[in-house]
Amino acid sequence: MPELPDLEVFRQYFDATGLHQRIQQVEVREPRLLEEITTDRFRTAVTGHQFEETRRHGKYLFGILENETAVIFHFGMTGFLQYYQDPEMEPDHVRVLFTFESGYNLAYDNMRMLGKVGYTNDPESYIRNQDLGPDVFNLEYDEFEQLLGKKRGMLKSAFMDQNTMAGLGNIYTDELLFHAGFHPKMQVTDLTKDQIHLLFDTMREVLRTAIDEKVNPERFPPGYLLGHREEGEECPKCGRGRIQKIKVSSRSTYFCPAHQGEGMKDEG
DNA sequence: AGTACCACCTGACGGC
DNA sequence: TGCCGTCAGGTGGTAC
């Protein structure tokens, strides 16, 4: 699931469960997931410390320890956190497990192992080194306009590029373009200033809604694409078109040809 | 610089 | 029931 809204919910979850407790034990069940650090060094760095706060940048989450160093979490496509006491409650694919003195556990679960867990002395420089663009949810309009102004290519590719701005993935880029009414293949360079404004406002709205509703599709207001990503389904927004599935930059892309014609010469 | 493709992984699902 | 291809909300490398 993990795109910006999911990450924000993970962060809130972490804040509500994993802070201000001494870490008694760290279990690395899949060393392959560790980024540029050995299991031994990771365990030594973290054991005996405690998480004091969290920070999120795009799709990265940082658990900041009291000594200002940080554990880095990236969730790939299937990662999530789970906090529990009873071992019976342990999820199926725990890759890294933090056990607190209280006896509670914070598990990093990731079935497909496409994510990573790391450790850094300085989250800010880590973000720089990853070449991540600014977080899309902590972005002023002026900067947004400036960043898009430097891009070429298709809208969908531009928004999914984490080096331009960080946080949107396949699902929420589709959702954004769905609500703003733009074809995913529209060229960024064809956007007018008004359209960039519309994209910015729509992006904030979509992300805000997703976070507020805890990324649960059933809680989303009517008219959202999420939960209706199915070819041929009646468009939940305009009711006129049927949802179409295409590939854009080799990712499955769902859109409504009836109300997302904006920016395309031909018709869908 | 943008795009298309491959690779990294595991699991679910549909067709035969 | 079993096998097989395809697909999945991410990212990094490579080649054109």
C-alpha cells in the first residue's frame, strides 16, 4: 500500500505506539533488507535506545532515537508496521522486530521484501543522498509550479518521479489526475498556469482526504477512484464513462476517458 | 531528459 | 488438484 498517505498513517501509528520505550532487543530476520549495514552493527546501534519522534519524507519514515540517529524505514509495495504484545498477533512476514522493555513488539512486516531498513546519523543528509525531491505534502505552491516547470514528458511520469517531488505513487497519481480531470499521458509542458493551480489544490485535497480517512477506501467520499480500479466499471465521478486501463511508463493506469480528456489531441 | 525494459521478491488469481 | 502465466500501490540500473 505504501504511498504518502499510507506512510503518514504509519507515522501516526508509530507515534501512538513505539515512542519513549527502551528497545530491549532487535531481531533482524531478513538481513537482505538492511541497507548498507550489517545485522550486528544495526542491532548494536539500536539496542538500549528509544525512539523519541518520527519524521516522514515522501515514502520514507524515520524513527529518530534519543541520540539523534535514526532508523530508516522504506516499505516497498507490501510493507507495514504492527505493534502487539501477544506473539499470536505477529503478522506473517516480519522482517525486522523491535522488542521493548514493556514486552510489546514493533514489527516491520514486508512480504515481498522490496523495501529496506537502514540506519543513519542524519536523516536530512540521507534524504539528500537519495536525491529525493521535496515532500509533496510540505510543498508551497510556488515551489510546486517551479518544479513542474522544469519537467517534460507525461503528467503521470512527472508526478511519480520521486526525484522531482516525493510521495505520490501509482495509486495517488491516478487519483489526482482523475479528480483534476487530466489525461495521464498529457504533456507537462502543455499545462497552463491555471491547470497547475488546479493540480496543486487537487493534490492537497486528495492527500488530505486519504490521510483523514486512514487510507481506508470504504471511508472515502463518493466519487473516488480508489476502490473502483476495475476496467469497464462505471466512472464513480462523472457516471458517463467507463474506467479504462492502460499502461503509462509501464505502470497500470486507470482513468475515465469521459472526463479525463483534458490535454489530449485525440480521444480515448 | 524521457522512456522502455529488466531485475529484485513473494503470493494470489484465473485459465487450462 | 496442479502447473503456468500474469499481475501487484516501489525503486534502481541500463540502453536507446
